[in-house]
Amino acid sequence: MTCRTLMMTPSATLTPEDTVATALARLGNGIAPSLPMIDADGRFLGLFGRREALALMLPRAASLGGDEEELAWMDESLHDFGRRLTALAAQPVASHLVQPVTLGPDDGAAEAVRLLSRGAPLVPVVDGDGRLLGVIAAYSILARATGRGAGGNG
């Protein structure tokens, strides 16, 4: 089985002109954990998702330390988190993308499952020119493997 078999059309995409607010609104409308950004030619530029949104909510000092950094000393409220997101709402979302591993349509499906099992929110499938052909999501694979259908779009 290949990635072509597992990929689906993303439910939404982002463009380099989109803001953080636009990305958050599109994320809130679906079950996809991340959205791919594509340029005018359809080339894949990166992902922005719920993890990146959560990271934007943290104070800058929290992002300077390593993953093992203890944050119990911070007294943060939902208002503080929301204030930080609001302050960044007009920023281009392109400055907050992650660059995941991409696969080609003829790559083995097991590689996509491995990437997802190791924490990738989505696996972008691109052609030889870097154009986004589709995405592979864990919920879709699980739904299909258990006979419950495609599980919706990514």
C-alpha cells in the first residue's frame, strides 16, 4: 500500500498572506490537528496547528528553555493566554510554521504510519515539485483500518 492510497484532501489550507487569527478560525472549524500552508502554485510551505497555537500562548521566557524546563513557577490564567494570542492575531501565520517530513505519493504507507505514531500531526504528501497532493492523518487511518470509513477530510 502507498501513501496515495491513504492520503485525502485537506479540509482547509493556509496561504502566506493568512494571519494567526485566520489560521485559528480555520483550525476551529475542523478535526484536523494542523493545516498545510501552500503558495500560489500549490507548493507545500509548512504546517500550522493546535500545538503551534498553544506555544504562542506561552510567555516568551517559557519558550527559551528546553522541553524539560519546569513551568510551575508561572501563575498564568486563561486571560493571560488569550491576551497573548490576541496580540499575535494580526501576525502572518507563515512565521509560525513547522517543517514536517513530507512523503511522496508512491512511498510506503508504513512510513506514514510510523511518522504519525511518533507524533507528527499530519503527513503531507507532495509531488516531485513540492506541490501538495494531500495529507495523511492518524484519525483517517484508524477509521479505515477499523472499518469505520475515511473519517472525514484532513
